[in-house]
Amino acid sequence: MKEGYQPPCEGLEQEQTLVQLCSGSFRRQIAEGHVSPAPAPGMAAARVPPAELRGPCAVTQGTPAQQAPGKCSLSPTLPSARKPTVQHGPVFTIFALGKRFTFVTEEEGTEAFFKSKDLNFEQAVQRAVENAVSVPAEAFYQNHGNLYSMMKGKMGPSNLHMFTGTLCKELHEHMAHLGTEGTGDLNDLVRNWSKSKKWLLKLFEKVVSDAERTNPSEATSKTLLQHLLDNLQGKHLAPNYGLLMLWASQANALPIAFWTLVFILSYPSIYKKIMEDLASVFGKAGKEKIEVSEEDLKKLPFIKWCTLEAIRLRSPGAITKKVVNPIRIQNFTIPAGDMLMLSPYWLHRNPKYFPDPEMFKPDRWKEANLEKNAFLDSFVAFGGGKHQCPGRWFAIMEIQLVVALFLYKYEFVLLDAVPKESPLHLVGTQQPMAPFRVQYKCRE
């Protein structure tokens, strides 16, 4: 056996390794020295800490090396410290799920991730899209560029005013089902995702049929789904793409709406300011319904700051691109075929860019030039470069509406402490580990 080689663990969950690595728990073990680096057999030995510090998983330090396939898991006892510095160095590779995942953790790696032409986003996500919504590879590659451009334009800042009225109506209908008072998990009050994909696809077949039948000629009157139908090659896949759009909302926008409400309700001074702002725009809270326009939202910047701060703290564990040509980052060469990984969860906890990174501090967003649609440096929740989420401004606007309407209509009494985020979500917003029950009652 080569010096420094650590054989893989057998018979344990392999997926947990990658998920926990990105979402925080594995990062905490790295920072505390509970997980050790080890090169693959046949490779030069990397610096290996003392044997008593070796963890169960093989993680490369230095040149990303070919890892022996194996199943790894983590100790269920996690350190409580949350150090943002990863002590494996700027580039490291793990082998999991039958693939090599190479992580970059510093500025130079981040710049390469977003700007290098040797990386490909479509190849990184195609299989996941096919598994999630059954869009075959050929159709995905044929449609992706055109649909991305369409959605980026239709959901851009200049078009948000077209959606606020419809969204307000839908949110009022949703809140009507909650009644005038009750008790429940705030996560369930905000959303309900419990239907199977087959049920949803069947539903979308009818939705698509109705959208085609009522598709207006004027672009300003079209829904997002109707715009999609106009640009899609292979109309039979429209329900699948519709489901993908719904997943994006369910996996990101609605959970962030939950977390934004949780943080606001948990900080009395922040909650008080939000209610004062709402009263200044809409009058005393307690009206049955209010119509919130895009212009109204511009008068409520603090809600936007709260939304972005919640996104910062509960961002996805990782975003990825596929290495299509060998790429050099610092002194390391990443081979073609690797999945290059960047973790918003880590970057958003870098005190160089976000002082007091674990604190919910909406005021930090004063420094962002949001009027010119610019985020804070190193905020990468929506990606970066030419592959930023095309619906990012729509999502932020939708979350602002949810927060404004919920807080304006209901008073809340908190029954639980703020839940910790789950370490088991690699893709999409971090979910809560425990319920967050509230009592709610319509304001008088």
C-alpha cells in the first residue's frame, strides 16, 4: 500500500459525503481536522496529518489526483464551530457517485469558474435535467441557449411590472385558504410540495394545452409558459420544461421566502422596521387585500435587503461546471472530465467580503448597487458570468411580495426557535432541519 493512501470505507452512504461537504457539516469537519487528505494509490503522497486525525473519506490535497472509488460517510457527531476557511488548500478533489468532483475555494478559482472557456455549464447539468424532468439530451442542447435568452429577457428587471398583478392575485388566493387564524409550520404555510412528478406532468399537459389555446398574439399579454411555447423546439416537451420552471420555484424561491420570514420574525427590531415601512406605503396594516406594484416594492428596499441576506445565508451547497479541456488554477491542473465545483455556502461565509458572516445583517446590502442590478462582491447564489440564473430578479421580486403580503395581513406568535439548516441539500436552497411553528391571526 502506498504511503499516505487511505482505503475507502465500505458499505456506507457515498452520496452523503458530497452533500455534506458542500452544505456545511463536512466543511466544519475539515476546518476542525476531523477529515484528512489522502492521495490515490500510485500517486505521490500528499501531506497527511497524523493517523489519529484521519477521517473516513479520501480527499485530495494539492494536485487533484485520481481517487479510488469507494463509499464514504461522516461521523454523526459534528463540530459546532463554523470556520469559513477550508484547510485542504485552494484546490482539492473527491471521488463520489462515480465521478471526480474538484473544488475551488479562493478568488483565483472563483474567477476561473465563471470566466474560463474550458468549462461547460450545459454538460454539467444536462443529466440532472434529464433525470428530473425527462428532457432527453438532444432536446436539452437544442433548446437551452434559446430558452435561456428568452427567459433572461422576459424575466429581466424591465419586465417585472408585468407579473406583480398576477402574483398578488395568486398569493391572496393562497392566503385565503389559510383562513383568518391558525397554527402550523411556517414552511407549510408558505408552500406545499407533496405531489408526484407523474401527477405534475399530467397537470402540466392540461396547462400547456390551455396555454396554447389561449396564446395571445401580443407579447405583453403572454405568460412565461406561453413565451416558452413560442421558443421551444419539440412542443411535446413543454410540460417537462414547465415542470422544470416549477421546480426552480419550489426548490429556491419558496424556501427563501420561508427563511426570510423566519429571520424577520426572529429579530424584533428588523420586524418593527418592516412593519413601519409597510404602513408608510399601504397605510395601517389589517386591510383585507392590498395590491403591490413594482413601484411599491421600490419604496420597500429593506425587504429586498432582508431577502438577499436570507439568500446569502441559505444558498445552495454547490454549483458546478464540467471541465471540457484541462484547466490550470494556481499551480494545479484540473483534467478534462472533472466536475468543477464552487460552493456559494462557503463563499458567503468569507469574512473578507461578509463581516460577521453568520449574522443576519440586512443593512450590509446598503453597499450593493441594486438600482443598477449589481450584488455585493462574492455573492454568487445566482451563479456568475453569462450563466447567472435568468429568473433571479423575478425570484427576488416574488419573495418580496410573499413577505409583504404575509406580514401585512397576519400577526405571528413564534412557537419554536429558529431551525438550523439541513446539511443534506447539495442543489437548491438549504431546508430547515426542524419545524418552525407559528400562531397566526389576521390583523384587526
